[in-house]
Amino acid sequence: MKLIRDPIHGYIRISDKLLQIISSPLFQRLRYIKQTGLAYLVYPGMNHTRFEHSIGVMHLAKEFTRFINENSNIDFVNDDFIELIGLAGLLHDIGHMPFSHTFENALILAKDVYGMNVYEEGKKTHVKIGEKIIGEYLNDLIDNNFSESVSDPVKFLQKVMNETPETKEEKFATLIISNFVDADRGDYLLRDSYYAGVSYGEFDVERLKRFLVFIDGKIAILSKAVPIVEQFLLSRMYMYENVYFHSVVGLYNAIISHAIVKILEKGISIPDSEEDFKKFTDYFIISNLYDINNKFRDAILFRKGFMRVKKDIIGQCFDEFSNLKQELYKDMRESNGLFIYHEFNDVPYYEEKDDAVFVFDGNEVNKLTSISLIARSLKEIKKAIIGFHYSEKNKAEKYIKKLQSCNTIGP
């Protein structure tokens, strides 16, 4: 047993079995993958990585499971199963590529804007790569240490990671790791808020985890904890509006996305071997900046050369610009990425048949929106920005005029 001192959760206990995974080179690689892309160019403290986030998710996943079991007495939950849940949290981001989701955005850009033939699965690309890492590179280590509670722990982890659960155990684990109120969001809201130096992402995680139950195959909150869940959902919305969707953060993540496309054009691709994947870090991309247009290098390393139109594209104006995508894509191609159009989009909360936060009042289970006015009021967040290198100001002018003339009031 080891202890890790974490600034968010305090001391985190690490079992010997989980320590073997943490000590593996493929997990240690996450030390060199920034959690929030280039957000540190705006929020200087946001230099934290997928490494500490993954350990935080492991911790919360185990904590949530323990308290749910205390409140519900689930027949399949025991100490070994809790360790397996912790492993699912630990490995949920093992497939992330340099600069995290920004690399996935670069792959989409390469395909949709530049017409390149690249492998991409949208925001799930890192999930598919993670499945491969677990199934091909970490499988022996996992099988040797985590076979007590399920017969095939590798398949279990892959099903949970891909959100395609079949058994009751897999469904439970999926809800713990990936839900509206889950261990992943629970850690990144607190952690990203802490390192950004803001309070938007704070919520009472200690109280929240004590009011979780498992009933009718669903993880639900006790009705007395509804205000905490409302706080959680608002925290997520505020973090997206003020930090993740900060216009300048978006600009620099878009710049490095175009830079990654240029690196891909030189024949570099997602590694297909364990040894090469170990080297696939932020530093790998930064080292390759010197082999492409130095305007990207100067922007990313020294924050020089690019400007942002200081008027966000929102409301009716967003819809008008969305109709101009092909023209915008053409101008981005012709400028070799020195003219940039970048969209942000997120839905803080929505409900479908089996996709919701559930509330248990002691008698029945209801969806959150039947109880919470705040949950009913949460709307889609969407906006776009225009940026350009000073050498491409002329290409941006026509869009600046359009932006000045269109209506940007309200969604």
C-alpha cells in the first residue's frame, strides 16, 4: 500500500495491484499529456496532466462505490470489485494523445477541412486507442492482478471504457465512470478549477458521495442531495463558459490543431506499437513544431503572431456562420491554417429515456428535471471565434464585417 498526496483529495491510498499499473511506462506517459491542452497560455497554473487526473478518478470511483454499497448493499460489490472499479477509473484516459482532446480536434480538422485520410472517432478516438492499449499492451498485467471479481477483467474494462456494458457489473461501473454525475467529471471540475485559480468548478463532493444509492439498476441521489447535484451541474456549465470555452484558450487550441495537421501531412501518424506510443506525448508534438511553419511554433511557444476578433459569434450570428462552413473551410485551407474559425459546443444537461440524473425520495425514483427548476433551465452552450495570423488579416476582413453586421443577441 502506498499513499499519494493530492492537492484535491488529500491522501489517496494506492493498493499494490493498482501501483503496478501506475508504475507501468504506458501510464507514466500520462505525466506528459496536458489535461487541458494549451489552456495554460491563458491560465498559467493549468499545467496539470492526465496522470494526476486519472489517479483522482480512480480515487473517486472507489469512494463512490463504497458509499453506494453502504447505502444499498449490492450483492456483487466487494473489496476486489472496488479495486476493479478503481482500475477502470485509473485507465479511462490511458488512450489520450498529445494535448488531450485537442489532438482529437486536429484529426477532425485534418479530415473535414484538409481532406486527409486519417483515423478518427471524434471525441471517442482516445477511447478506441485506450481499448487497444488495455487489450494488447496491459492485458497480462491486468489479468494477473484483477481476475478475482470478474472472469475477464480486460473485456470488462473495454466495455466500461466504450460505454457498451452487458452485465450488471459492467453497467454499474459505466455509471460510476461516465454519467452526468460521475468520478470523471467530479475530479476534473475540482482539479481544473483549482489549477485555473477559479472557484467555478467547486462543489461539495464529500456530501455528494454520501448520498448516492443504487436502485432499479440505476445510480440515484437521495432527494436531500438535489441542491448538491444542482451545484455540480452549474459548476460544469460555469467551467465550460469561463475556462474551457474561453475565447483565447479556444484560439490557441485551434492553432495547435492546425499545427498538428501540418505535422500529420509530413507522414507522422498515431503510433501502432507500444514502444512508439510511449513517446507520443506533448513533447513529441512540440519537438516537431520546428519542422513546420515557424508561425505556428512562435504562436504556441511564445504566444506571438496570432490575433482574435474580439467579438464572439453567438446567437443568430452563430447560425449564420454555421451556414458558411464550406467557405470558412476553404479559407482555412488556402491560408494553411493561418486563418482560423473555431466552434465551441456543449450541453450541460439533458435527459433521455435511460440517460438522466435520478432522484430517490425513499419511495420512488424520478428524473432530476421533474424536481429541479435549475436542471430544466440548463441550455446548450455554443459559440464560435475567428482568429488569424497578422499576415492573413485580409482573409479575415470579410468575416469581420459580417460579424459586425449580424445579430449576436441571445441563443
